[in-house]
Amino acid sequence: MNDLLSRIHMGPAPCAADLTDGSERGEYVAQDYILDRLGRPMRSVNLMYCYYPLDEAFPARARDAFADRKIGFQWDYPYDDYFPYTGGLHGTRDGAVFRQMADIRAHGQDVTLTLTLDPNLTDDHLAAIGADLRPYGRVMLRLNHEATGNWFAFTKRASYQQIADFFVRAGNIIREHAPNVQTVICIGGIEDPSSEEIVMEREFAQTVTAADIWSVDKYLALHWGWPYDTAVPGGKSHKRDSVDAVYDMTKRSFRRFTELNGGQKKPMIMSEFNADGDVTGPYDQCVMTDRFFRLLKNDPEHWLTGINFYQFRDRGRLGLETEHPNNPAVGIAQPVLRTFRDWIADPLFYPVMTECGSAALPAMLRWGGSEDAEGLALTLHFEGNPHFCELQFDGDRNNYMLELNGKWFHKAPGTQFVDLMPAFYEKPLRSACDLTLRLFAPPADGKNDLSRPDGLMNSYTTVTELPRIRIAYAPVEADRD
């Protein structure tokens, strides 16, 4: 069987598919659940957190700390109502954010951490954040996003010039302590069709040159008054834009960023993207999302590096699932989940797999991240559509991500059995064929071994044996009727 074993490399998709998991509008959902629903891992999963350690009430969540206040808008709290970042100076690394980052990386995905920060923080606070993030590989850190807006608490504590200066200072300090981190600037971009400049260009041009990654948040439709009012015709707390106009403004923003950077391109992502079902309803949400992706696929200029769907599960209508009103741990799939799932299987959004020659065991696999990983590929012959297809790992305690027939599976260190039959439920085999079983080994605890010379960027796992494979083409007992 080892004659059929080869090495493979997983590289970036033409445009990466990312996903936000949890925010002020919804709770974090475990990655095993999301993987089952979507069928594949994302390039990156985005977490939404805030860090206001100079405030007396912090680290209590704003909605709990200020429960006695009358709130008429989501951002009326003294600090942002995101999950509190419990690391940093004098913090702990046992909090939810670190468990979630580990969960994301164990499932073969990179971490994007969106973090709103008090712009009055001193350098030692920023250095501590960098130290926190060192073990987590290729982290994208989106600091004080939507910085040209006026709703987040940090915009009420400093001028826009100070906010831009803080982004540059914070990014430099954090990267000094964590060179594995890439900073993401998220600003308004070009929002006026008649303008050639980005919003507040004078203040924020410096952030374009300082950031590693450029981004804008663009919603095809959005009800920002949620949950304090209802979007109705003629209302003032929602909007719906033309899909083509949003696409054009986003692309023009990238071009202007490039001009501000002396003609040198950097990665460009849409850090938040959706069409709010509160405005569009569930069916137009699908139509608008599909049209945007088609514009991107048909554009001969490949200018967008990644797009983040905001979000997986939402208490409103900004999710692939809505949160069940009786039980927040239960999600109700929306039609747009099918639209999104179909698109992330498209070559536009799918990571590129490259054959790298034959392999033999034992084999050491390198995990550099979801866009740079070395794995194993095993060719399996199928006589037809199976009734049973499963793997038995016989004491192998490695952490694996596995792919067969386009469907991905996670094997945790304690798991000894993986049923591969879901790979055939929606894509049954019509005839005999060969399929490739792919295996990658991201770090089980989500952390890299920093004692290795290249441990900031890479994790290693040794595979000593292949799982036992059972394929059968009929029920164990035949029908006797």
C-alpha cells in the first residue's frame, strides 16, 4: 500500500475563504460542528475581542458590567461589547480566547484575531499581547477595525490622527515580540463614487504602509439598528446597496491602497462580508451573495486575497445559521449556508494541492498553516459507491485533518475511529474509480513548539503508521424480504 503513498503540499487558494465565529451578536461555535456543516476547513477563522484593561469594570463583558444602563444602540456601552480579551499585561492565558485559538488551529485553520484596544494603552500592554500570540503560528491581527467610523469606544477616546498613530505603534510593538503576527488595517476605503481618495486619507495613509494586510468591511445590506429596532421600509437604521457598486468600491479601495503604498501591492481582504437578511430576507441574501462571488470569479484581475463571511451563527440574520431562540447552543441553518457551502468548494476558494513525489513511513509532516502545509496522499480504489468506508487508527494519537471526495474530517489525538461515509452522502460514486485520501497534521493543542529553530512559523508531526482502512460495498446482512 505504501507504493500508493505520496507527499503533497497545500497552498493558498486564488481567494481564501474565511469565517467569523462569535461576536457581539452570537456565541462561539465549536469547530467540529462548523466543519461538519460546511464540509471543509476555512483558511482562517476570525474571533472578535476587546481589551480595555485601564477601565475599572474590565474584564467583565460590557453587557454584564453595565446591565443597569439604558442602551438604545449596540455600541452605547463605555467599552465595546465584544468578548473580553483576558490575556495581556497581568492577564491569564487560560481564558476562552486561547481555547478558541487552539480549537481553530487544531482543525487546520489559521487565526484572525479582531481586537479593539484602548488607544491609551502603554507599550508594555502591547508587548504582552505579542507574547500571548507567539505560539499560534500565522496569526492575522486586525487592530481597531472600522477605524474611520464613530461607533466603537476607541473612537471616543482619541482623535482619528491618534487612532492612526496608535495602529502603527501597536503593530510595530506586537510584531517585535511576535514576528509570526501580521497586522490588518481595516478602514473605510473609497466610499464616495466621485472620490479618488479613501476616507480620512490624510490621517490613515500611514496605516496603509505600516500594515501587512489591507482590508475593508463591506456589507451588501446591513441593519445596524439591530437589535434595538426593526428594519422597515423607509427606516433610517438599515441600507441595501447594489452588488456591483460594492464590488467596484472595494476594488477601487485596493487600487488606492496600492497607490498610497508607492505602487507596491499587499494582500487585500474583505474582513466582514454579508447581505443582512434583516433587510434582504433569506432568498435575496443568497442571490446577492452569489452575484458578488460570480463577479469575483469572472474578474480577470485577481486582486482580492481573501473574503470573510460574517458570521457562522448569529442572533439576528447575519449568519449562515440563526441562533435558536430557546437554546443558544442550537443553530437553524439558513438558505445562505447552502450558497456559501457550494461556493467554498469552487476552485476560486479552494486551497491548491500539489503532488511532491513518493513517500515512505515514518514521515515527518510540517504544518506551516492553512496556506503552507505538507501532508500525505494515499490512493484508494473503489469498485463503486461504498456501504462502509472507515479508518481505524490503532493507538495513533496524532492530530489529523483528512480529506476524501471533497469532504474533510478531523481526527483528534484520542480518536481511534473515523467514519468516512459522509464523503459519499452528497457525492455518491457512480462507477469504479480511484480517490485520494489526504492527511495533514496541524498541532493538536493549537500551539507551535517555540524551542524549535523555526517554531514560530512551523509545527511538526511524525507519522509512523497508516490507519487501517475498511471499504465494503454491501450491508453486513443482506435484505431477507
